[in-house]
Amino acid sequence: MAIVATRALTKRFGAGENAVDGVDIESRDGEFLVLLGPSGSGKTTVLRMIAGLEDPTSGEVWIGGRMVNAMTPRERGIAMVFQSYALYPHLTVYDNIAFPLKAQGVPRSEHEAKIGWAAEKFGIVRLLERKPRELSGGERQRVALARALVREPQVFLLDEPLSNLDAKLRASAREELQKFQKELGTTAVYVTHDQVEAMALGDRVVIMDHGRVRQVGTPAEVYDDPADTFVATFLGSPPMNLLERDGILLGFRPEHVRAGSAAEGAVGFRFRCELTEYLGSEQLAYGTLQDAAWAGREVVWRFPSWDPAPAEGSVQDVYVERARLRYFDSSTGLRRPAP
Amino acid sequence: MRRWLGPALVAPAFAYIALLVGLPVVLSLYLSVSDARVGSDTTRFVGLANFAGALQTPSFRGALIHSFLFTVISQALVIAGATLLALSLKEAFRGRGLVRLLVLLPWVAPISLGALGWKWLLDSLYSVVNWMLAAAGLVDPMNPPMWLGEPRLAMLSVILVHTWRTLPFATVILLAGLTSIPRDIPEAAAVDGGGFWRTHFTITLPMIRPIVLVALLFGVVFTFTDMTAVYILTRGGPADATQVLPSLAFFTGILGGDLSGGAAISLFLFPMLLLGAIVLLRIARRSEVT
Amino acid sequence: MRRGPARLVLRLIVVVFALALSFPFYWMALTSFKRTSDLYDLKNNPLLFNDPPTLEHWRFLFAETLYPRWLANTMLVGLAVVAITLLLAVPAAYGLARLTGRWGERAGIGMFLMYLVPPTLLFIPMSRLVAILHLQDSLWSLILIYPTFTVPFATWLLMGFFKSIPRDLEDAAMVDGLSRFSAFLRVIVPVSFSGLVTVSIFAFTLVLQEFVYALTFLSSVSKQTVGVGVPIFLIRGDVFYWGELMAACLVACIPVAIVYNIFLDRLIQGFTVGAVK
């Protein structure tokens, strides 16, 4: 039963604002839970409080059914992978992975088997005698994972472990990470600012901003049903189009814009194209609306690369199906029903 | 334009040093194989007679032994003490600035004045150390230890002063090393389950090994080649018990006028320096720990 | 974090060390303010003022000994040596940090090694050299010889400081039309100003702490520097007048300690960038 939960978790550094402000999270057993948010949102601080590396100003942390506030990191049954991997530079890979075993008092005779098993899982057996400085970024990351795995923890905590890898490597590393977690079935709490990563990896995503939780849900839920404008614009690249009128924000995603006149159950607009971008897999058109009701509002339209691109300066009819429209209150930013 | 600029900028300093250090070194070698004396203008080549002569003198042999003894013992104490102190000072706490000021005092003070202070502290009649020991019941007030007058105690006192003086420097260096360790390494160790002692002994201290060696190197060189502490505290006495190579060289060469004898004695310092230079170069080569 | 007993032990260690290391200076201070009758009375508790404190030793030191003269000598030598040191070390450090490639590394380490050459190896031939130049018993002998250890030290430190300034700064200035020399003066010097101040301060303390050369080259009482004058010449007859002696020590130690403490962080910065990299 390794559920990670926080109750009203708050952290204040010095006399400023709360870095983490009353955060309530509850993971499911075996879940890959992602904490997503821009830098400064408090997500890393939450992770560190779960790990026991920071003390909360108030609130509780629960792991596996026990309240762990008073426990040291060692006692919490967790393992952590740091952004920089934090490999011990003067020890070989073998000794790096052995360190947690030694620290926990695991008898020497069992070390080799366990280390072998963890190294096998990540394909780093041939690297065991090397030192960290001789390894590539991807290899170091796998050593960090092996070191975390060898302790057979209740919960894995990961602090942006892919951000130090170059883009190409990141995608394959992500895939491996996902397979590995599914296989193991251990609960994982993962922090990132990269929404693509969050969507791809998370069973559920916790979106945070300025120390508060904005929304918790599956990737589909937070993408299609954002709880407020922050979530709506943070997810999706380019972000959701938001048009304001009379205290209400009308939102729709760039990929839901279609060329043509509006039929039953859709809303039509007149779109004047200012600029187009060809991205290979898709195209983007940036423009303004010409309707009286929405004059001058900027809109982004996303369409497949095999469709003809509108000419710059041209005006045409476009529409969005009603089901795809989302409404928000413009003063609070919160989602509201259709007027 | 560039090619000559670099060397041109560097040349004056190097020339100055080469001249004013290189020349004396050469002169030193020359003196040591001649029979120069202060006041005499003629010198003859005498080969290794000075060196052989020195090795046969008991005071020289004693000085050689003392130099090594004082250096090894004091620096061992320094490294142990500095490690402990640096670990304790690593985390910030209120008053750390003041503590640092106090801890630095022995190093900052001119050696001669610090030694003079100790001479007073260990005075045969008025030593406050003896007074405190007597008050604690550890010594007989009628028969207090003669810290600078009794041979064994005098040696201990010199070692003590050397340790006292170089500890702050080593501490500062070690502290700098400890704070240069990236924060997530000890955090990872904490998460992995390492307690205070295990983390420090297996992770952080080994990581700063190059820096520890640098601190040790400096301490060894400074202590081995120092004559000031001995000169001020005991003038090498009682009966040559605390004589070391540099002070012997001074007494022989400057006060005694036997320039070549003195030069020969100081040249025995040279192997020590060479060793130090080699160690330093080794460290400079393979110091990358990241 | 949560390390109750360990933390307490560490605090205790710090306190013990701090007290042990600084005690001699406390004792110096106490001695310098105690009346002579109090100092030499074996029945008194030495850790207290048994008679009221006095400024007599201080007055005597400054009014009736050559101490102020020695302070002036030391200042003179110090300032002159710092000037020479900067003149030699700044260009050398800049050259080593910027313009010379692999040789730069080696030369830098070579320079550093020069600092480790001890006065006690060289002082005998040096005394001959000083005699030949007719500089014996003159402060100029010190002004000439001291740079042999201040320059390596200063060059090493400054190398560290200059290296930490990104090359782009001068490159940008040169693209903007300045010659390398003006780029140096207008850009590098202001940026590394605090580094230059730090190096000057430490070079001065090296001068202040020197003993061997001063002892060897100078003989007249009036020409002494503080480091030699106090332990050797501030003695009347065969008697050590500890009150005055300790006051003299304090004057030389405390201001230096305060200044050192202020600039220590920069020293470490420059030192470690150069040494273990």
C-alpha cells in the first residue's frame, strides 16, 4: 500500500509568500503521478518535502499509510533521482549502486546479486567498473535509476530526470522510463515543467502554479476539460485561443478550428490570415478575426501539412464545433458553463 | 600582435623572480661546495665536505630528526583537527562570523608575535597554562612543568605552536572544499540512507581529497621550513633539543659566519620542497572530481 | 535537519576550538592592560584583573620605545612592496590567464611553486647578495627581496580572478573598437577591482608576517620592522617587559585579523579557482 499523500502542505521560506500553499495530493497505488508547473510553482519543493529534504511549515506528508513528517529521508522508504543525478563521483558505478545497500545494512553477500539485477534492468552491466565522469548523460541517468531501484523502495521520487538530456535522447529515455515503471508497479511521483513529458508519462497530472494545485486529472481530463485559464493555456502548444467579451472568455484549441462555413452545432468566424508557419508535421496560421463581435482578436489555427495553407492577407470562413468550446470567467479565470 | 603580447606581459615578473630567486639558489649551491666565511674574500672549492661534515655533527643529525618529527606530528594533528572543525563549521549558524574571526587569529598574526605570545603563556614562572593546570589539580604548583626549559616539553611546545598556527589555514581550505560539493550529493546520500558519519567518511571527505592534500602540502612546507617559532620560543634549546634545520642553518651561517656550512644545511630542505612540488603537480593533473 | 545529538556535539567542538585557538590573544589583551604589580604577583588569579586595569604599558610602548618607528618602517616597506607586486603581478596574471595556452598552465603552476620556496633556503645567499649591493641594514633590502614571495602569491590569486571574468567582456570591447590595452584598463580593471584590493591586502599581510629576511638583513634598532623589533629588540637588559610586549603584539595582530576576515571569502575564491581546477 504505497500511496503518497499530502494534506494542506505549506512551505514558507523566510518572510515572503508561501512557496507551497496548502497542497492536497493523493496518489493511487502504483500510479505514475506527475507534478507539472512552470518554474517557481513549488512542485520541486513539494517533492523535497515528500522526500524529507525540507521540513514543511505546516501540513502533513503520508507515505504508505503512515505520517512521515518526523521521519528522516532514510526512514521513509523512498528513493530519489535528482535532476543532476547526484552520482558519487569518486566511486565506481558498482559502488554507487552499492551505497544504499551498505547504508541499510544489507549483508555483503547479497550485494552482488541485487546490484546485478538493478544493472540488468537498465542495461548498464558493462559499465559497472567505470566512474561517473566516464559516462554519457544517458548512461549516468540510468545509473541514477539503478541506484534508486536497488533499494526496492515504496515510492520513487524523480526531479526532472530527463531535462539534462538532449532532445533526441529524451524521447527514448522517456519511453524506457514509462515501460520500467509499469513493469515494476511502484508508485512514482515525477516533477517536470515540460508538459509533453507530463502528458506522455503521467497516469494523472497535478498542475501547479504559485504554490497551489490548479487541477488534478488524467492527461485527457486536464487537456480537454481545463479547470481554469492557467491550465488551459499552460497545456497545449500553441496554447488555447481565448477571446474575451462581456466578462466571459471563450476558448477553443488551435487544432479544433476547421475551414468552411459553420453548420448546425458549430460557431463560425471570419479569419484573416497574417502569417503562416510550416512545421513539417503540421502547419500554423496566425491571424485576426474580422467578425463585428470579435474584431481584431488574435487566433491561432492548426491544421495538417497536406491541407492548403491560407494566403497571407486572405479572409475566409472558419468554424469550431460547439462541443469544443470552453468558457471561463474573465476575472477569476475559472471555468464556467456555457452562457 | 598576439604572439608576443603574452610573453611580454609575463616576462617582467618571471625575470624578477628568476633573478632574485634563481641567482640565490645558484649561489647557495656554490656556497655549499666552497668554504666561504663572512668577512673572508677568498673561497676554495671543497666538494661535498660541508655536507659530509654536517652529517657527522650530532647537532645536525638532531636537527634533521627534529624537523621531521615536529612536522609530521603537528601536521597530523592539524589535518585531524581541521577536518573536525571544518565539518562543524559547514552549516551556517548564528555567530559563525565571529567564530571564524577567532579561529583565524593564529594564522593571521605574524608568526613571531604569536610565538612571543606563547612564550609568555608558557613562561617558567608566570605561565597561565600552569596556573590553570594547577587550579584543576593536574600539576603540582610547587613543581610546575618547564614548558620551554625541559627538553621533551620544549619539543611538545614547539609542536603545539606549529599546530596552533597552521590549523586555521587548513580549516579554511577544507571548508572551502566542503562547500564546493554540490548540494545534491549529500542529499542523495541522505535519501540512500547514509547517516552523518557514513556520509562524511565515504562520500564528502573522499571527494575533497585533492584539497586536503593541498592543505597538507602547505602545512608541511610551512612547518618544515620555519625557523621563527623555534627561534622565538627556545632559540633551539634547551641544549639543541628543539633545533631544526632552518634554525641551525641560521645559527651556523648568519650568526656563526660559516656561510658555506649554513648553505649546506639549508640545502637539505631542498628534497622536501621537491617532493612537495611533485605532489602538487600530481594533484593538478588528476584533480577533476566531477 | 533532524540530527539532535550530533548537532550539539558539533557546536561543542566549534566552541572548544574557537576558545583554544583565540585564547593566546585574549591573554595578550589581558596582559597588556594589567598593572605590573598584578602581572608578577604569583598569588593572584591571572585570569582576572586583581588591580584595576591600566594604560601604562600602552603609553610606554608608544611614547618611550621605538615601536612607532617600527610601525612606520613596516608600513613603508608594505606599501612599497605592494606597489611593486601589483606592477609585476597584474600584467603577468593577465597574460597567464588570457593569452598563453598550454604554456600558460605550466607557467602558472611554476609561478605558484615559487611561492613555496622558503626564505630559510635562500636567506644565506641572499645575505651575500644584499651585502654586495650595499643594502645591508637598509629597508630597501626588504623592499627589493619581499616581492620574491609576494609576486608569485599575487600572480596566482589574480590569475584566478582574471580567469573568472568571461572573455566575452574584452572581446565585446575590442569589437567596439578598443585596443586590447584600453579594453584591459576600461573593462577588466574596474570589474576586478575588488580582486585587486584583496590581493593588495594579502600581499601587505605577507610583508607584515615576514621574519627571517628582516632578521637577517637589518641590524640597527631604528630600522626594524614590527615582526622582528618586538620579539628581539623590545627588551630592556635581559628582562622581558611582558605588558609592553603583549600590547605591541596586539596592535600588529588585531587590525590585520579584522581586515583578513572581511576579505577572506574573496581570497578563497581566487585561491581555489587557481589551485584545484
